[in-house]
Amino acid sequence: MSDDNYLSDEDYAKEISESRIVINTQTQPERIQLKGRVCQVLSCGSFLLEQKNRESDRFLTGMGVETWETSTI
């Protein structure tokens, strides 16, 4: 499709591989999940900064992923 604004799978993998840091957030705070992007970033060898949640703690501990927590005021 000539009008589509999406990257091909190959271009997407290239962009991730060339990124120094990839930041992954929870788009809906009430829905705790481990997104597919996490696996994509790690398989490309890029550094992942993940928003801390129980799923990321469960699966990513010891994998060299850094997490951060948001505070609610």
C-alpha cells in the first residue's frame, strides 16, 4: 500500500536494532501486561527501559532490563 505509514517488519527490526534505548510504557495503567515489543527489543539487542509492573518483574528479572516506577500523587 503506497499510502500506509507503517514500517515493514524488516525496517521495524532495523530501527529497533539501531536504537540505543527503547522505552516501553503501560498505555492503560489498569491493564498490567508484558507487551510483544519487549521481546522484539530484547531479540534485537537494544537496551530496554520498561515501566515497572508485576508482569515485567515476573519475566524480566535478571535479563539486564531497567525499570522505572511512576508515582501517583
